[in-house]
Amino acid sequence: MNKISHKIRSTATQLSQLYKPSLAFAKSVLITSAVVTISLMGVRQLGILEPLELSAYDQMLRWRPDEKPDARLLVVGITEADIQKMKQWPISDRKIAEILQKLEKMQPAVIGLDVLRDVPLGDGREELSKVLQKSDKIIGVCLVTDGNPDSPGSPPPPGISENRVGFADFGVDPGGILRRALLFMKPPIIEGNSTVEKHLCNDNSQVLASFNLQLALNYLQRQKIYPQLAPDQSLWLGKTQVKKLESNDGGYSNADVRGYQILINYRSRRNLANQVRITDILEGKVDPNLVKDKIVLIGYTTETVKDFFYTPYSGQRQNKQFMPGIVAHGQVVSQILSAVLDNKPMFWFWPEWAEILWLSGWSIVGATVASRMAHPAQLVGTFAALLLVCGGCGFGIFLLGGWVPVAAPVLGLILTGASIVSADRFNKAGYGKVISDRVKQVFKIEIDQAQKEQQVAEITESDFFKELQQKRDKLKVSKKQTSEQVPSGPQEIAAGVADITQAESEPDEYLAQLQEKAKQQKQRATVAKTVTASESGSKTDVNHTENGASSSETKPDEGFSDLQAKAKQMRQRRAAEKKIKEEKIESLTDKEDFVQKED
């Protein structure tokens, strides 16, 4: 049994020695990755990483291949050539009414008129109102107020019912780039001015639907698909959930997501759908099959009218950086229809805990690789490959319809690798050991000082020390009584000499005890200094530690200096008392001689 137990202990010792470096390695990797992960999550919450994440999103969207044009849509654009050809600006109400009548004869599913008609323009106001009242396929637009009395919004066209009106507003990100679409919203309250005329798009008492959502819902109603609101207030179209964008989804950090917003899943940068000009409609040059059962969107495509947006596709284009507003609305309509009818996934996002795991995983990979590789060229090449893999994984998820942070894990890789390499160089240069030894030395001196002070306190509070103090008090009392009494005979003189001798012996004993206690405390200090010097590991450090210890001993020796000072005072007091004793003995002797002579 002894052999077996000995073998088990030796095996356990070997295993502990074997796994000790691995445990130290794992500890350094995990600590570094945890610090980097927590730091990056904090920076991300502050919104500092949001511009990088949005730039990465835009780049992935540009890399993604375009889809073919959506055959369910037709864009009727009002171009600069149309304006020049009709010799009208702005286009009159009569021309708009004529275009709508021609399109309705071609039996479209729904017509979206993205042209503001809140005030009369040219002639034909009554004709336009009659067309809008009679038709149930036309969807008009209005503009929502921003709450400022100077911008009360724009009302819908005259004569159109409220259930066939949608707001044309978009919410843009910093930099003016259009990435999000509003499906529902409640107009803000106009403050400071109650005289503003009320209309649909500045009435805070109701929730409005967007222009693009109204077009999609009217088209889906033909397919017997109707909108429903779930108990959590999420929108369902048939079996498809249109999830609301949250403030920290994807690469956003505390984004303004008031209302019901979604991330726009652009179909194409140029060819969203078939497109014709408004003069082609007026001249009858459009094939009716392009219009029948389609969603027809009418709007300005010329840059003369400031109805255009920067998009993620605008980043690297020298010309045609803008997307007309009517095309942007078409992108949202196509996205909703594709999700409901083609089972194309809407953009999805990971929960926050999954994003933390994603970030920490790449941080651990970076720390592990940096710890295992020492050659600079190999390290740089490996990290370049890891950065490509990280970006490739994010892009692969993006192609599947998901948007996960990309900039944060890339920074996690770089920061953990740089931290491990810097720490390794720091330790190899010897700075780490020097600092560690200095810190240990400071703590050792403080510990020794605390121990010595504790020992002095224990001595002063001990029963032995209290007995010495009591003897000292008794000695003072006896000396006082001796000085007050004058002996008158030989026996009294002898008794006085005996008392003085006894008083002399008691201080000597007290002084010897104090000296012995001080000697013991000095021996302890010498042993502590020797142990501290042996732990330093080098001659230079030993000298330094001894110097530090000797310099630090000046303070601990103050505890013993009190004892030595007391001993010195006792010596001085003893010498003075001895002198007084001799004078008294001499006077008593003279008195004895005088008494004997009288006798």
C-alpha cells in the first residue's frame, strides 16, 4: 500500500508540473480576452464603434450580388426630359389626373402617387379631386410634421380618403444615408403654436401607415393576406413576421427607433423594376402587360426636385450617387412582398448575449495565436488570415440575411494579439521582474513593519511588562519615603543603607530585563532581514534589498529605541540616585561619629 500511495503521489506531482504551464497559458489568454471583450462592449454601448459597423454594413451590401428586377412593380418616373417636353414645371393637376386615368384603364393592382398635391398647381384641380374620389386603387402621400410650428407637414391630396394615404417620410442615419424604413408612426405634437391647421400628417391622435406599407398591404389583400398585430405589438402578414428594429440590433448602438422601423433590404442598386417615363404613358407607348396587376409607382426621378437619398450604394460611385425617393419606396415594397410571397428572410439579428460570445470567441482566438507564435512574419501572416476569416464569416452570415457585428470582433483580434505580444516583450526585457521584485519588496517591508509594531504592542500589553511598571511605581514610592525619613541611630542607619541597597538592586534587575528584551527584538529583526535578502535572487538585488531593509529598519527600530531610551534613563537615574545614596551614607556616618563622641 505504501508503494501504491507513493506512486500515486509522484504521478500527481508529475501531472501538476506538466499542466502548470498550460494553466498559466490559459489564465493569461482568458484574462486578456475578457478585458478586451468587456472594453469593446463598453465602447460599443457608447456608440463609438457604430460608424465602423455601419461602414462594414454598407460595404457588405455593395459586395452582395443584385437580384433581378421585381416583376410585380413598375416605376413611372418624371424625368428632366419629361419636364422639358411638356413645358410644365411643376406638372399641373390636369396632367396628373390624365396620367392616373390612363393607368387605371390598364388595370393595375394599385397606383402609388408620390407627388405632393396639397395646394393647387396649374389648372384641373377639380378633375384631379374627382379622379381621387372615384378610384379605390390610388394611394396618395403626405409629409409628417417634425413638431416645429414652422414645418407643420403637408396634407394629402384633396378628395382622397384617409385610408388611402401614407406618409412619405424616411428616417436617415447620421451622414444622410438611408438604411431604415418607417412602417408606422405617430406624428409628434406641434409645440408652441395652436393655430397650425390640422391635417392627417400632423394629427397626434392617430397612428399613420407609410406610403410603401400601404402599397404592399393593398397588393397583398388581393392575395387574401391581411395584416395582424400580435400581443407583443409585432406585425404579421400571413405567416411572416415583420420584426421591429431595436436600438442595438446589428451594428447600431442606441439608435433612434421610434415608431415601427425595419432595416431596408435593398434588392438592387439600379434595376429595381421595369421603369418608364411619364410622357410614355401620356403618348400610349407603354405595353399594358407592364401595368396590369402590377404596383405602379409615380414619382420624380430628376435631381431638379430634391427627392433623393444617399444609400449604402453611394459610397464608391462617382456619378449617380443618389436614389430617387420613388425608387427607395419601391425597395421597401419589394422587400415586404418578397418576405411574404417568396419566403425571402427579412434581416435578422443576434441577441446581445450571442454577440458577446461572438466577440469573446474571436478575442480568445487572437490571444491564443499571439501566445503560440514568436516569429514576427508568421504572426503577421496568421493574423492577416484570421482577419479575412472573421470578415468572411460576417459576410457569409449577411448573405443569409443576418447582420452581426464585424468591426468589434476584428478589433478584438487585433487588441488581444497586440496585448499578448506587448506583455511578452515586456517580460523578456526584464522590466516585469524588476517591477514585481520592487512591489514584493515594498509589501515585505510593510509586512515586517506591521509585525514589529504588533510585537512591541504585545510586549507593552503583557503581564510581565505590567509587573515591571508596578515595581517601578513601588520603587518611586519607597525612594520618596526614604528621602523624607532621617535615621537617628546606628540601627536606623544600617536599615537605611539596606533599603538603599535593595532599591539599587531592583532597578538593576529591571534594567537587565529591558536590555534582554531589546536584544531579543534586534535578533528577530536581523533574521527577517536575512530572509528578505535571500529571496532577492541576485547579488545586485541582495545589496539593494539590504540597503532597503537597513533603511527601512530605522523606522521599525523606533519601537525598540523606546526600550533603549527607557534603559538609558534608568542608568542616568541610577547614577544620580547612587550619588545621592553616597552623600546620605556619608552624612549618616558623620552623624554616627558625632553621637559616639557625645556618649
